[in-house]
Amino acid sequence: MSAPTPALEADLARAPGDILVLGVGGKMGPTLARMAKRAAPARRVIGVARFSEPGLRGKLERWGIECIACDLLERAALERLPRAPNVVFMAGHKFGAAGDAAFTWAMNVAVPFSVAETWREARIVAFSTACVYPYVPVTGAGATEDTPTTPPPGDYANSCVGREQAFRYGSQRHGTPGRLMRLEYSIDMRYGVLHDIAHKVFAGEPVDVTMGHVNVIWQGDANEQALRLLAHGTTPTSGLNVSGPEVASVRRLAHEFGRRFGKEARVTGAEAPTAWLVDTAMARRLLGPPRVPLATLVDWQADWIARGLPSLGKPTHFETRDGRY
């Protein structure tokens, strides 16, 4: 998930200078930071997080990542961080949003506003989400970048629209180039939609197919595209859908895993006619297609689960349709 490609190395050459990863402690942050360092070993790659996970800071430092502990909600601490010319913003709050709306809005809107002001002279790639869109028909290709950002109810999805607007305001005000990476379901074998479905099938648990269709992308491809976008910013910043090109049926995925495990997949519910789906045609024109197709991801995930390899123990709750996380 951290091996760089020639295309990434070429794009980073067009975006010179140090790389600052804000929110490096999340599920994708460590492999993204490592990929950046492997692609540009002569540059400083600086990871910022609270570093509450034991051992993470030491692991990143062994990979050559400089680490700075910082609570991004503390404006004075934010001001002391290096003014790198390249910023990847990965911080945010999702799970638990329904129980602490104020913290969710602070992390997803107030922090982005401060970051956009503080690094107004940098290039900023900000992680966003398909949740900024409304549900769209599963018979189509998905929401395009021109689809209005009017998400279903819930503090998380609405605060993600606020995050985009905070970065857009900063970009408009200061001329900051950037991209809003509207990512749908990055796949790490230890975590993700495929992991959730495969784990349930292997354990004989039912798979809810109400949210019946998804887009997924291998985390290595998502990392690469995020870093490459540092060389493909727009002024003002603009959204870009990032995921795999396939609209995957949750029911079909469950049966595919069942076939690989020699088990009968149990499903519950009926597919809704809409889902969170994105059309990634623009990203494919700009960056090319993802390297790892869905069928390969399914094979990898089945092998991982069957061998009892590690899980992060963090369900995605992709089945949720009411916006309460």
C-alpha cells in the first residue's frame, strides 16, 4: 500500500518541497506518508497527529517520517507547525458523530477553516467523502463532480460539506491551489467494506444488503492518487471523485465470498434503489485507472480472512442510511 509508482514520482517532481500530512494517525495516513517518503526520499515528510495509538510514532519514524504531536483544534499549536509547501489533510471525525455533534462540526469544519488560513500559500489536497452527495440511483454511473452537494441527513455528512466549503473559501480568498478528494471506500485487507462482508460470510452472520451497492478502491491506489493530486490542483480548489470504476453489488460480493469460503452466504433486507455512488470518469482521465481491479481485491480479501490474518476491528457501518454514525 506504500509502493510508489513512476507516475507518482513524476507528479511529485512538479510539486517540489516538503510534504506535511495532517491527521497521519488514521487508517490511511501511515501508508500514505510512507509512500510519499519512498517516492521522494530526499524530502522531509512530516506527519502530524495526536499519536494516541501505541507504537505508531515509532513505526513512522523508522520509516523516515518526522512526527509532531499536535491537537489540530488548538490554534496556537497549529500555528507552530512547519509551513510546508505541500499539505495533505486527512483529519476528521465520523464514528460517534451522532453522539457528539459539536465535536464533529469542530473537527470537520473549524479545523479545515484554520488549516486553509494557516497554509494559504501551500498546495492543499484535502480528503473528503462521497457522503457530500445525495443518494443516487444504483442503475447509473454515480454522482459526478457537478452533482450538487446536498447529502442525506446526519451531522457527519453535512459537516463534510462544511469541510469542503471551508477549504473552498480559503482557496477563493487566498488563491490556494488544491483538490477536494471525494473518496469512497478505500480497501485495506484489515478494514473496509470488503473486509466487513467477507468477515460476516466467513462467520456465518447475515449481510445486510439494504445499502446494496458500493464503489471501492485499493488503499494503495487511493494513496497514490491523493499524492499525485498535489501536482493537479485547481484555483479555486475543486472536488474530484476517487474510487474504483465498478458499481459493486453487496449481494453479489457476499455470494462471491461464500463461494471462495465454501459457505452459503446469508443476506438480509432488500436493496434500496439508491446508494452513495460516484462516477470516477474525471479522475481516470486525469490520473488513469486504479491498478487493482475489484476481482483481485475480492481474491485478496477472501485469502486474508480465510487465513485469520489481523483485523483493525473497526466496522465501516456501510449499511447505514440514516446518517447516524
